Amino acid sequence: MNAPIDVSFFARAAKPLTSYRKYWASRFGTSKFLPMSRAEMDALGWGSCDIIIVTGDAYVDHPSFGMAVIGRMLEAQGFRVGIIAQPDWQSAEPFKALGKPNLFFGVTAGNMDSMINRYTADRKIRSDDAYTPGDIGGKRPDRAALVYSQRCREAYKEVPIVLGGIEGSLRRIAHYDYWSDKVRRSVVIDAKCDLLLYGNAERAIVEIAHRLAAKEPVTSMTDIRGTAFIRRSGDETAQGWFEIDSTSVDAPGRVEAHVNPYLMISEQAKEQGASCAREDEAAEVAAQAESTGSPVLTQKPQANPAIKPLTFVPNPSLSHMQGKIKVPPRDRSVIRLPSYEQVKSDAVLYAHANRVLHLETNPGNARALVQAHGEGATARDVWITPPPIPLTTAEMDYVFDLPYARSPHPSYADENGSHDGATKIPAWEMIRFSVNIMRGCFGGCTFCSITEHEGRIIQSRSEDSVIREIEAIRDTVKGFTGAISDLGGPTANMYRIGCKSPEIESACRKPSCVYPGICSNLNTDHNPLIKMYRRARALKGVKKILISSGLRYDLAVQSPEYVKELVTHHVGGYLKIAPEHTEQGPLTKMMKPGIGSYDKFKQMFEKYSLEAGKKQFLIPYFIAAHPGTSDEDMMNLAIWLKKNGFRADQVQTFYPSPMATATTMYHTNKNPLRKITRDSETVDIVRGDKRRRLHKAFLRYHDANNWPLLREALKAMGRADLIGNGKHHLIPTFQPLTDGGYVSARKKNSTTVALKPVTPIKGRILTQHTGLPPRDNGSGKPGGKAGLRKQR
């Protein structure tokens, strides 16, 4: 049975994207590419743009690029949309290139956070940028969302600024900033934008555009879901809200009124507006005895006049707490988080605020949030409305069926009109022949930003829509050789998976549907995905369909038929999965399953590969230096890697992205997966370059450059028994000549040490290390390039 996506609460909770009356400018029709210059506007017959989108990425008209999705969506509503891509931010002049927009500026840093795009996990500057022609770094500023917003304001002061994208989403409240090692204010304050849109913003951006077109002031748009904005104290638009104070921890619970011990049970009940059945029964018996003359009643004893009973007076301050507490309606409730000043100076309150924010992420029951910034005359409140309602399947189809050119803008082409060589955009090259089939992720991994941005409700396209896109790639995309590089999304195998009960789905507050185990209410049926795979690979002209998105293997093992289908037909030599670690300490802080799930999947993978007569390999990814990871944990992982014959060449060190739960652990030493108190659980944090290097070195135990550091650490840990020249030792006693030249960057990631290539041994699985055979990508060319790992 398919997940009931279109019959859920969410399908009925929002105005459909296709129900708006088109803006008058729809008469101009659609353009092959959204214009990036005045000349292109003139060719389209435009005197001006209604909306101008400023982005930190090169403009690629493809549904995997946010600016293209938003631009095409607004165009479909009848608006004239222009693009200013990667402008020179040194002055406001480049932001005037298309003239003054009639409605608003839409600002985004791009598909990636600009700081993560620019800096490695060790805060070193990258030399490349996959979203720029020629893979050249430095084409966007640090904190691009702030810089672009400020330049737009300089260019045209009176034009509203609507900020969006993942950089804005992850900074919508006061947040820890890894690069400056301090807590920064909400991006709404620093960017001085009129509205911030977080998450997938199609619903919000369409509503905002139509309301601005109807001459409604942007300051009155405080009722749109998925937005954040500033309110001053005393703002009349804030009237009628029930505020829930959550600005402190360890506060006492409900205080009950004192009960008068001299009152009978029936009198106590009467004070609370009720009665007592036991006392009522006794009164009936007494009345019956009196009427029949039965000697049940005895003489009432006389009170001693010398004894004066105490008099209990009700506490007037507790009068409002008598009886049942009435919970205010959720749609008119707002939770007040600790202020910016509080979370900046108090790590415990920061952890508490982050926990509250993550508990209020279900669109079905989330309440609004408010956080104060500043004090006195400068005090302002940042309001965050509940998350946007997920798109229905019909709306997802509408978004992906828009007339994308599926190519970079012609201005990036070389003299031959090509986008290869010096003009190649690696991010486009990676998704050029891929198809996105769904959005969202209910995994809840604490180091990942997908849930904070896209939400945990899976939004799936229809099978017909996916097939249409594959046919469009086959028929229109230059260079197609018959291989679809991916059918996936944030996760490869969550298509049409969701809660079995719409009522439970709209009320659930769990951060993950698959941790610590798969929820009994989760539908794990992979049949819709299997059916799509079979239909897609049967298309004429399609030779191979690969699955490149990361696979959630604990879900996959619930459907052996899916694993067999995947392994038999859709693995081009190797498959990416992410166990992340082998030890329970870090796994519990990541909210990832134990290594036993990996072992079970590996057995199935090997079995079906053998049955298919194919040599195929798993690529497991692991994270070094994640919160909750001890040195012993990394040592045990290294032992496990060597025991299983793994030599990882690519290594990921934990990267604290803003607002992620694991980042809160890193900053506060607290675990926001549980209730936060002053004395709640603390988390072991890997800080400092030396310890982070050590954890990374354990993952690359085979690199001779790391051996001196590992020898020193193993001796200090009392594990010198792992140093030796036998096959059961982790590292040898001898040290070859090395230049210490290990380079770790996206463009170049390899060791300079001359090591013998590993020959694959039968029955042994290799990862993305030395010795891995080239992947068959169906193009007929040897050694197809592996895709970049998604930003997490």
C-alpha cells in the first residue's frame, strides 16, 4: 500500500499552487531562459522585471537548482522574473543591472551555505566551487545572504527583500556560528530583510508575490507559514496570541492549591464544582434509614468548645489554577524562546532553545516561535511561523513539469556553445542526467540539515511525472548516452514512504521515524519504487539507470525484493551507504542504527550481487570527530576498518552546520535529544585541531603520514599492542619516508604516499579507497566520475 500522502491532513491544509489567478504579465508567455541582462529583457518585450532573484550560484535552469524552481514557479503565476547570478558584491551597481523590480528582490546564497561552500571542516579556504563555471572559488562572498541583502537595499531602498535558501533556513533563530566560534543573531536581524522564507518555499513565495501585486504592504504579511520576520514590542498585529514562556530551564511545574484537611471528600469535590459518588451513596442510605425508622443513624457527638479548628483561606494567587488547565489553541499559541542575549551567554539555554525548535517542526502541530533580540529601545522580536505545508503529489508534479531548459544559461558557454572544459559547472554536470523523485527525510540524523530545511514529511512525485522527465532528458539534453545517473533525492529509498495514520502523522513530535528502531506506524513498502525502476529502465533509449543518492539501508532490508532489484539492475560497480560509525557512543548522538543493520544489508548485497554474477562494492561513509565520539571509539572503528579490509581515501570530519542538533552538542556539551536541565547529560566533544586530526588519522590508519601521530596516541591510550608488523596490528613499527603531503579537498582528494593498489579479494567489500574498480556509468567511457556527496 502506498503512503497516504494525498489523503493526509497536509493535502487539505493549504491553498493549491495552481488555484491563483495569473498576474497580468502572463501575456508575455514563458522564456527559454529567465533573463540575466537588459538585452534579454528587451528581446522578451519587457520594460521591467516584477521580481529579481539574486543568487550565489551560476544560473542553471534545472529543477535541482533553487533559483530555477522559484523563478519558473513565479513565471508560471504570470510574473516577469529576472536573475542576477553571482554578482560582484563590492558595490550596489551590479544589483541594478536589470533595473528596479516592481514587487521585490528574492535573495539566496545558493544551493549550499556560502560558508560551508567556502571553508573546509578545518576552516581552511577551498580553492574550488562546484556551483561556479570552471569550478573557481571566491565568486560569492562569505555570508552571502547578508551581503546580497544589504546591496539590494543600497540599490533600491524602498523595494521589499525576501530572503530564502538553505543559508537563511539554517539561521532563522540565534545560532552557533562555527567559523567565528560564537552565537550570532538571527539572519533576519542582520540581513534587514522584510521576510525570511525557510524550507521549500513555493507556497510562501507565490502567496507573497500575489499579495504584493495586490498592493498589500509587506509589513502586514505576518500570517504566512514558513516565514520569519521582525516585530517591535507593542505591535498591534501580535494581539490575540497566547504566549507560552519557555525562556528558562529547571522551572517548577504546576503548583496545586492547598487542600483544607478538615473538608469532607464531598465538600472538596463541591469546591471544585463536582460531587463525590461515595458521599452521595452514604447520604441516600441515611435518608432511607430515617424514613423507615431503622436504627442506622447514631447520635452526633458534641464538639469540644475548647478546641478551635484552624481556618484555611484560599490563596488568591492560585485561584486561576483551580480545576482543569485549559490548553490554548495551537494555531494561536506562540512559544517564547530564551532571548539572543540569554542563549549567547548561557550554553544550557541555547541547548534548550534548540530542543524546543526541533520539537516544533511538524507542520501538523507546530506552534509559532518568538525570540527577543536586543534590550530597551532597540528590542525586537523575531517571529517564526509554523513550517510550510508539504506539497501534494499533484503539486510536486506541477513544480517539476515547469518548462526548464535543463542547461546552464548561454552566457556561460564557450565559443563553441558548450559548457564543458573551462566553462563546466561541476554541480550541473553531477545532476545533468539525474532525476529528483522526492523531498524530505524522516531519518533525523543529528548532523544533517535536510530535516531543518525540507522537513521530515516525504513529498513524492507521481510515477508518470518521473517518467516524463526521463523522456525529456533522453530527447532534449545534449550528451545523453543512455544512462540516468540517479533516481533519488535526499535519500534514495524513501519514495512514497510515510505514516500509516494521517492523524498520527499530523500529531507526532518524534525527531526520527527510524530511530532507535523503525516506528510501527511507518509504512516501509518499497513496491512503488520497484515499479518505477522497472518502468524507467524499460524506456526506449535508456540503457542503464543508476542509484547515486545515499541509501537508507535499515529501511531497505525491510524489503528484500527491493534490495534484489537494486543490486541486480541499478548498481554501477558500487553503492553509497552511510553507517557513519561502528560504536554505540557516537551512533546514539547521531541517531543512527547500529552496525548490525549494516552487516545485514551487506549480506543481502553480497548474496544478490553473486546471484546476478556481478562484482560490486559498497561505499560506506564514516564521520570522524562527531560529538559523543571518544578516542577509543575511533580506535575501535579503525580496527574494524582494517579487519574488513577497508582503506578509506575520502574522509569526512564532523562539520558543525548552523542549527543542527549535533552542532548544539558541539557548542553546549549538552544533549538536546533529551530534556535539558542544568545537570542533564553532558556529551564528549572533539575540539581542537590536534584531537580532530587524531580522529581523522584513525579513519586513514593506512596512510603512512598518520603513523607517528597514531603511535603516540596508542601508547598514551595503553594500546601499544596494536603497533607491530603483523596482520593483526593496526600500524607498523617502521616509518617510510613521506613528505606529509596528504591533500583533502573536493577537487583533489588523495594521498601522495606511494602505496600498492589493493587487489579486490573475493568476498571482501571495498569502499571509496585505493584499489576500487572504476564505476560503470553506462556511457561506454572508462572510469565514470563519482558524484559529490550531498551537503549534510
